[in-house]
Amino acid sequence: MVYTLSHQVEGTVPPQKAKVDKVIESAKTALEKEDVSDALKKSVGDVLDLVTALVNYVGLNSSNSSKPPSTDLHRPRKPRTARGRKRKPGAQKGHKGSQLKPVEKPDQIEEILVDRASLPKGRWRRIGFEKRQVFDVEVSFKVTEFQAEILRSDTGIEFVADFPTGVTQPAQYGDGVKATSVYLSQHQLIPQAWVRDALRTQFGLTVSDGSVNNFNILAAKKLEELGFEHWARTQLIASPLLHGDETGSNLKGELFWIHCLCNEKLTLFHFDKKRGKPAMDRMGVLPHFKGQLVHDHWKPYFRYVCTHILCNAHHLRELERAYEQDGQRWARRMKKFLEEMNIAVTKAGGELSDKKAEQCRKKYRKILRAAEKECPENTAQRAQTKSRNLLERLLAFEEETLRFMEDSRVPFTNNQGERDLRMTKVQQKISGCFRSALGAKNFCLIRSYLATCRKNGIHPMEALRTIFAGKLPAFMS
């Protein structure tokens, strides 16, 4: 193993480019020469192995593992470039942009007259105005009072006109307030106390924390009544290609999982205690799905009868780790090969010709044949190294790894699934955890609906107003 230490841990300054494997081997060799007991040699050997593992862990970052970029210490900021040159800030040359333009009919006109006393002597006449417009925001609320007419007959019988649907209390919040509260809480991920504060300071509305929570519950209940989740499952099952991913979540300090299935037009989240197949079965999509599923080789996915596609972004990170920490030269060659194939497929319009694809497959196999010599199977150990496990996966799943070359519908990575899940991690960073299973399930349901609407060109506020009015958007009909 060759490991290049390129990170600095706070509080220490380790030597740059230290060859940890040589240091460890040197220590082990010196230990063998010492006249000490076998038990001591084993104990010291275990400590050296632990040091190796810890140093390797320090070397993990977003480029060679699944760790997010935010965890990289002292990560360099790469300058934006254009054809090798440092590009100036701003849009590209020729971009039209979006400039604020005056409107023909302003809401209010204020005339500014010249102070006649300040003018020099002479005769002056008005020839027009120089116009400038200021766009501003006035945030307020309005109260609508419904007065239902009461009629009484000569015999004393009274008849009262019907109030509009949903108007049931002497004083209540309207759909606009509910939609705004849910938008801030579930889409912008603002904590409930801050939502209450925003409604009070911006709109002058005194809304309690309980009301903010009740609005979220009501939004989820509306979606259940309108059948959004059933519609989403049906659409996903019929989709030719799906992205699958899952991420850990926190419910009062206990680990739960948020599962995600999505495509470019639809997103569905599922909150569950389990991560594996039982949870996916309860989600109700994959047991009936027969299309192509993109994922990161989580083994329970392979228990479903569909066409599997592996995420090459994960492969690239694992290959980088194999090269940096285990010194596997084949890993660097495979990483370069996959990156070149991705570029070639893009330039070819989404898929390669049969002849070109076969050439690429031969090169893929050639790299792996050389890898088997460089990283042979270790029959003496029960557990293989990470590099060997990666090699065996690439050997066994060639079709699933390279399918992107020959099918324009198949992406190179599972980025769609990871993007859709990203905001659930942001929610965890902001709020820390869910306080109830119901709140977590409501969050997943509402986020599924809002993400789907946004993918179909509907703003989240419009989407929320629609369900509070008792309807689903037209594209869901």
C-alpha cells in the first residue's frame, strides 16, 4: 500500500507526501528482529495496522469517497476557467441576461414638480417628464368577512345562505396563510419557530407554533385525500428508467432512512425504520418495476427483477481511493478510461456505435486483466481488500457499468437521485432531527409533491395553493 498524505488535521502538521506503508513495514521488520514475546509482537502489529487504518481514514475526502465536499479540510477553490484561461465573473459572452425593465402601467404615479422659485428669470413651459420607476414590495394581509344572508318567513322559519367551502369558524386563516407557512417550513426548510416569527414580522400575523405544525399536517392530509402518493407510485412503476438512493435520518436520536425513487419529472420519498428490501417493498414501487434502475450497488436493489445500472460517480471515487491509498495503478487507468468514455458518449450524441462500443469493452477488459495481476485474490484472508472488492465488482458487472455507452436514456451517474435527496440532508443540518414519525412521513410526502411540481414547471407556492383548494395540478390528472 502506498499512501500520500495530503491533508492537514487541525492542531497538527504531518509531513507532506509521507510514505506510510514504508514506515509501517520498517517498524514491523524492526519488531521481528527484537527478542520479545509473540504476544507483544502481535499487539504492536495490531497497533500498526490501526495506525494505517486511521491514516487512510484521514485521507478520505469528497474526491475518493462518499464524504460531502463540506467535510474537506482546507479544500482548494478551483478558479472558473474557459478553455484553460481564468474566466471573469459574470455571464458568458453573448448571454442576453435579464434586466429589470419599466412597466407600461405603474401602480402609482408621483409627479415631481420643479421649484419655480429656483428657476432663473424667463418664460418656462412644461414639455414632459423624465420617468424612473422603483420596484418595491409591500407585505400585508387582508381580512375578508363573509356575511351570509338570513331570511325569516312569516311563520318564523329562518333560512341562512351557505358559506363558501372551508369557511367554518368565526375567525380562521385562509389558504394563502397556510400555503405560505408550509412553503417556508417544508420547502425552504425554515424551523417552525422561525416560520412563526416570519409571519409575525413580515405579515403582522400572530400564528402559534402549533398552527404552523397543523398547517403541515393539513397539507399532508390533503395530499392523501387527493391520492398524490398513489398517482406517483403508478407513474414511477410505468417509467422506463428510475434513480434509486437512500440516506440516513434522525428520529429523536434513532437512525431511520429516507428512500428516494425519481426520474426527471417525478420524485417520491419514503420514510422507514429499515434500509433494505422490506422498506423498499413498503414503498410500493420496485416490486412492480420492470424498467432500468440506476443505483450505487446497494445489494438489496439486485433482489428486484429489472435492468440494473451502476453509478459511475461512485466508481470514480472508489478508483481514486484505490490509487491514492492502496497504490493500485490499474485504478488510475480505469478512472481515466471511464472519464474519457463519458466525454466520448456526450460528443457522440448520447450513445456510441456498436463498433466503437465493442472497442471500449475490449479496453475495459484489458485494464481489468492487468488489474488481476496487480491486485490478486488473497486466499489467506477471509475479507478481501477494498481494492480487490472493487475489482471483482467491475469484473462481474461489466454490462451494468458500461450500459451508458449504448443507450442514450442511461446516464453516466446516479446524480439525479443524489440531487433529489440532498435537501433532506439540509433539513437534518438545520433541524437536527425529526420529533415524530408522523412529522417525518408528512415531510417526505410534502417534499415529494413539491419536488414533482417544480420539475413540471409549477412554483411551490402555486402547488400548495392548489391542494389547499382541494385539487391536484392539471398534469397529475
